[in-house]
Amino acid sequence: MKNNFVKLLSGAALTLLLFSCSSLNEKPEFNSKDSFVSFDATDVSVNENAGTISIPVKIASINPVSTTVSYTVNPGTAVSGTNYSLADPSAVLTFDGTQREASIEINIIDKPGAFTGDLSFTVEISTASGLNIGAENTCTVHILDLDHPLSDVLGDYTVSGYDFGNKGQLNWTATFYKDASNTSIVWIKGLCPVLTTYASEIENDIYGQVSGEAGNRTITIPFGQVVASSFNDDGALTFVNFYYDNGYYGSTEGALILTPTATGFVAKKGFGFFSDNYLYKGGVIGGEESGDYNTTFTKN
């Protein structure tokens, strides 16, 4: 009798053990509370002539689910019906259980020839049937105006200037881009080539005041702006340094003038670049040496 009891107990224990192992090895089941919906990107920029744009919305889940997702569009500086409109006025996305992604389509209304400045609006996921709404539930859309008054100036330039350190021409690329609010100012990225010998070096963009009409612009760049700085030097280097005799000094008064040419601009008064180990970091050098070392900006 005792042996039968032991066998019975052992069998029960084995069954319990197998059941426990089976439970531990079971693939966990996920339900809707483990799934969420969100935007693929939370910030999008498009040109005003983009036409109809698509903003992807994704569902994160183990298996595709059938659901509907509602969204709202909130005007900012862009106005509904004037700058954009919904391609689907119902503002509802339907997921049929076979896909994880669907797109919100929005018509961007072009205003050719009319300068409005860059505009923006936001799209927000408002409800999701049976799903959680993810943290990335808002997408901001920026409409970039193509009719900027300085559009003839903006863009990339191939720059060729004299390298006072190596005594030869140096070529690089600079980008002229618009100011966020002032239509008479242009910002320049890469006015001079900043080398990267020191990882701590920081390059800054600088600005210039634009005057004149399209095709005959002049850009006045105030001295004293900081092109680059490095923790290896005593503070930030001043924007323009003038070469004289065997010494250097930084100027905070006056301006560098970019005058128009048939292909872009030219900077005179010996504007160049000094690649010596001491002043190469942002060293836009004006030469007081004999000779006129012009630096040319040719629009790409």
C-alpha cells in the first residue's frame, strides 16, 4: 500500500513539474494593452509646392490588428483651407489587420509668387480603437516658402580663397540660408574652412546684411562674430583677423563686404584663410601683404 502511495505521489509531482515547465516555456500572449499607435516622425518639412504629402502612422504590436485611428489637424501659422487641407475629411485611418502602417494624406496649397514666410501646423492622433496612443502622437509639419525675397542669394557656393599658411589656393563649400524672421539677413555656414585637428573645436555660423536688388546684391558681414572656438585656446577666436607684418590682431569694428559678380560674390581686401597651427581655427585672414588675394563665392 505504501509503495502504491509513493508511486501515486511521484506521478502527481511529475505531472505538476511537467505542467510547470510547459507553462514556463509557453509563448506569452500579447493583447491590445501591449500595442500602441504613433507617428513614424514627429517633425516634417516640405516645400510649399509639395502637393499631397503622406505622414506615416504605425502600429507596434506582436500581430497586426484591425482598428481605426482618428486624428485632428491643429492650425498654427498655417491656416486650414488656405495653406493646407485634408485629403480625407473624415480624418480616420483604417487598419484591416494585414498591415502595420497607414498614412495621413494632406494637400499643401501652393502660393506661387506670394511670400508668406515658413508656416507650420500639427497633426495629432486623438483616438485609437482598442490600442494605446504612443508618446509620439503629434507631428509638426513645416511648409517652407519658396518665394523668399533673397531666394537668388540662398543656396550652396563653391568658395576659393588664398591660404596664407600654405601659400596657395584653398577650396571649400559654404551655404547661405535665410533668417527665421528677418528677410534682409542671410546666414552663412562655412564662410571659412574650419579644420578639425582638435575635437573640442566648435564652428559657428555668421550673418550678413543684404542690400540691393536681385542680381546686384551686396552682403555686409560685421566683424567681431565668432567663427570658431576651441578649448585649446584662450577663449573664442574673433571672426576676422588681419595680417600685418609678423603679428595678428582681431578686429571687432568694420565689416567684410561681399560684392556681386556674374556668378556669385567676391570678397576683396585680402580676404583669405590662414592654416597655421595657431590661428587656423576660424582664422579668416585679411592680408596686408602686397597683392590682392580675392576670395570668390560661385553659386552651385
